[in-house]
Amino acid sequence: MSADHDHDHHAHDHWKHDGVRVIPGSQLDPNTAQTPGMNRAAAINFARVGAQKIWAGTVVIHANAKTGAHHHGDLESVIYVVKGKARMRWGENLEFTAEAGPGDFIYVPPFVPHQEINADPNEPLECVLVRSGQDPVVVNLDIEPVEKPENVPWVDPIHRAPGGSAA
């Protein structure tokens, strides 16, 4: 057996246990930071798979429910809507709002106070959540929301709209 062959064998064993991981949806970990009104469950984090820079999991918001206002410190968050109708509110007094449905992505920048709302009175809102770091930062806030938030449609800053210009 050559030294090269022996090295290849060790590399093979290394990748076998430290390579791609498949985490069954039935084996997510609910032992993660929570916000009232939602259930988070971790799929990908350091403890489960050795992830260094990202956290991923699921979030379910029950029919006609909403979370408390919160932010995630310096982490960026991406929410992918799998099923249901999400209504996001954000701002110092949750004065802005936008809605998302299945197949839509939601981006939440660092330190932005926000609230997730299930806009469907009958069905749960199911989403996949990815964050830019490992720390389970959830800062729950005591905010008095404005009564009528302003709807904010997304404008693509890269692609010009037909007949218009990028903002």
C-alpha cells in the first residue's frame, strides 16, 4: 500500500462522517430560542452538524397567530415561505408591513424590530429560516405597534421595472 493510497483512504473516511449531512424533517430540535406565538426548530447548527457560519431550521406560526416583536441582533435572517400567508411588520413601532406567500423569500436585516403574522385564519404558516450566525440571538421587544401600518411593496434595485426605473 503506497503512502498516497493510505492518505486517500483517511480522506475518504474523513468525508464520510464530516461531509454532507441529511437531517430528516422528523428529527429537528425544538430546543432553541423561542419567541411567543411561534415554534422554531433547529436543523443545521454547530451542535448538530458542526456548522460554523449559519443556522437553519423551521418556524411554524399557528392559524391567525402572531409573534411578539423581536430582533436577532447583528444576524441577517432569510425566511422562505413553504405554506400559508405571511404578513411581516417591522420598524420602531412596527409601522411597515408586507405580505409573502409560498415560494417567496423574506430578508430581515440585523437589528430590525419585526413581527411575523400568520395572515390566514385557518391554516398554519410554515417557513424555513436561515440565519447568518450560530448565536441563538432573539431579543424580544415591548413595542406598542401603530394601528395602521404602511404597506411597503418591494422594488428590485437591480432590474428596471417595465416603463419605470429602479429606485
